[in-house]
Amino acid sequence: MPIIINLDVMLAKRKMSLTELSEKVDITMSNLSILKTGKAKAIRLETLDAICAALQCQPGDLLEYTAENKH
């Protein structure tokens, strides 16, 4: 998928664990893990808002578009 979720990068920059983020945003570890590993097919804006608030970042810090070559 051409959208990459850089949750692991932001967690490292903020020196925060996935467990700590899970507690701050009240999202299960399994759902955050799906986002972190790039297996998510969608993210609710409510969830994105909560993650950005907890990590003190912008959505663009978490989401990255990369073009895929499909030949």
C-alpha cells in the first residue's frame, strides 16, 4: 500500500512505548500494533486525532505517501 504509517518513528522520537501510547489514547495494544506494522487498511480520524495529541505531532508526521510501481 502506498500509505506508510510512521508510528514507530514518532514513538522513538518521543521516547514513548507502545504500551504508554495505548494507555494515553485508550486504544488496544493489538490495534496500535496493526497500525505500527503497516497492516491497517484504514484509520479513523478520531484515532488519528488522539494519537497526534498524545505524541504532540501533526498527521503528516505519522502518514507518508509513496508511489508504487505496478507493472
